[in-house]
Amino acid sequence: MAIAPRKKLRNCIQCGKVFLSQEREDLCNDCKTIYYELEEKVKDYVKDHPGVSMLKVCEDTGVSKKLIQRMARSGVFMDMPMGENYMYPCASCGTPIKIGTYCTSCLTRLRNETKKVAESMSIRFKEDMPTLTRLERMAQREFEQEQRDKRTYHVGMRNIKRSS
């Protein structure tokens, strides 16, 4: 049985319209259609003018530099022979990169930091949380006490047991 993708209401980052998004979608269907049209326009232009600068692509196609960088981050230009003209800064250190958000050294550093945090959290949780068997014993005692309470009626000073 396949699990259906999670959908949630979001605002489109381009036009602000509320839409029902799949995971990691940030454009509504109208803006997504426009985006793909602009993407094809830019790809065709770059194929016809190899080695052209990003600034020249912006001027000639009318597509914003921000949108072209977004396309580059998502890997649109990966198959195309690109030079230094299509590099943009790493979001962390500013090193010029061709794809993604972070350079390889920042990605490695972030992975190592995440790993350390995850390891420290699991150790802390192991120390702070009661063991599963202890929780099971506590739940069992509570259940047994509830069962005893259901069978006992209090009348005056004496307890009368209900026959089961």
C-alpha cells in the first residue's frame, strides 16, 4: 500500500496565493506553469549562446537574476556546459558554487554538526527517560489498581467485594 504524499495549505512564494501543496512545493499551479515556461526560455537561450554571463541572460530574456539562481540551485543547468558565469555564492560561507545551496565543505561541516547534536540528544534522552520496561510496569500497576477499584464497593466502614 503506497503512502499518499502529505498536503498542506501554503502561500505561494511568488504571488502569495493560498494553495494546497505537496511536500516541498512553494509555488501555486499558476506560478509553477509560468516558472516552467521561463525555465525553458532560459535553457533555450543558454543552449543558443554558450558561455553567456548570467547578467546577459537576465537582460536578454527578462528573467530576474534571483529566478535564474533558483533554477541553478535546483540543477536546471547541470547538463549544460557552463563556465564560471553561472556560479553563485554558498549560503553559508560565500564560496562560488554551481548547484545546490551549500558548498561541499559547508555540507560536510553541517552533516558532522548534525550528527554530533543527534548523538548528544540520544544520550541525554537515554539518561533522562525511564526505561520502557519501567513504564510498562507502571502502566500495569495502574491498570491492576483500576480493576481492583471497579470490583470494590465502599459501604460505610467496610468494603464489600463484588462477585465476578
